[in-house]
Amino acid sequence: MMMEIAVPGMTEYLLIENAQHADRFAQLISHRIPFTDIEHAFDLTLTPGAAEKVVVTFD
């Protein structure tokens, strides 16, 4: 997470929920981009409607 705008304790709650329901949260990810293509990942995040959630991987 780069930034949080939420009520106190929300990050901890979401981390626990994510660990318990990883399959549900995985459906929110629209793109998995390798770090070697980081510019493409930024382009996706900066283009309205191009992606829901972008995850950069370090494989």
C-alpha cells in the first residue's frame, strides 16, 4: 500500500481480511506486471479506465 486514507485500524483489518480471503481479493487485480516493465505498469495506472488494480511482481 502506498497511501492510506481511512479510519484508524483499517490497514490492519484489511491485511487480515486479505490473508483470510486471498481468493476474493485476487479477483480485483486486473494486471500483473513484472518489475522489468515498470513503465508499462505506471502507464496503466495513469490511464483512466485502463486497469482496475495493477500489481508489480519481482520474479
